[in-house]
Amino acid sequence: MKKLVVILMSAIMMASIAAAQCAGMKMGSDTAKSTTAPAGSFKANYFEAFDHLEKETVALAEAAPQEKYSWRPGEGVRSVGEVFMHMAGGNYSYARMMGATIPSDVNPREFEKSATDKAKTVDTLKKSFAFLRQTVQNLSDADMAKAIKIYGKDSTVANAMLISVTHQSEHLGQSIAYARDIGVVPPWTAERQAQQTKPADKK
């Protein structure tokens, strides 16, 4: 039964991020982070999704110009920088659900207050991904099966892993839409377009 649950959760996780993976798997494939998870395992599938989301999110944060970090599509909606900082806060929050202790000098609730500073936002985002990565890397199969509460409901650490990538996938999509509005072509799209416009090699 447990094996079936893991298989189903793996399928759900991969399906939930399919849209985010469509155009960008080629970008940065040589920079994928190594893991110790056995091939085909739930954790290995998790890291495949995680790696992709991290690369595209950080690339987009680096591509957005400093002066556009305060841009927002409407009143009461998160700005460009605030979305990235929200994603960084999510990484720490889900790591905490998985049993990690957030460093004392890190306060995710304060992140969005400094979201107009591009350099700080990108640095915070990178560190948050590294923290969540290490947290998941340290989980054993027994740890992933542990019962926890997620938003007041009974759940498991494995489900917190699933939610962590679906959450980031949602906001990566939001950030891509923002990028288009502020005139930024997503780096992986720009890379693909550059490859397509290269003159064919002469025979």
C-alpha cells in the first residue's frame, strides 16, 4: 500500500509541473545539481522537478532589471520582487514543515520588505533553494513517511515535498507572465530562439 501511495504521489508531482518543464529542460542541463537519491525513487523525481524550478526561477530573477522589481500588475498584487521573495519564504516554510530548523538570522516573514533590492532578492532566493535542497537530501524514507500537520490538516513529510514544488511551479508561472509584461524574455526562451536563428552549417 505504501509503495502504491509513493507511486501515485510521484505521478501527481510530475504531472503538476509538466507545464513549467515544457520549454526549458534544455536550458542549464549541464548545471543540474547531483543528489544521492536512487534513480526512479520519489526523492529522485522530486529533485528532477526541483532542479528545473530552481534554474528557471533564479534565471528569471537575474534577468529582471532592478528598476522593474517594484512593478506590479495592479494594486494589492505582489510586485516582481515580492513574488520572488514569496518563493524564497516558501522554500524555508516547507523545509520547516519537513523538520528543519530555520537559521536564527533568517525571517521569511520579513523577506518581502526588501523585495525592491534585486541583489538581495536573488541572493535570498538562491540561499532558500540551497536550504530546502539540503533539507530534502537529509530525509530518509522513514522521515518522508512521518505524519505532520500541513495547514492544520493531517499529512506527511512526503506531501510537504510535493506541495513545495507545486507552490514554486505556480509562482514561476506568475513570474513568467510578469516578465512578459515588463519586456523581459525568459532566458531559456531567448536561448532557444538564438539557437533557431543561427545560420545552418554549410556542407
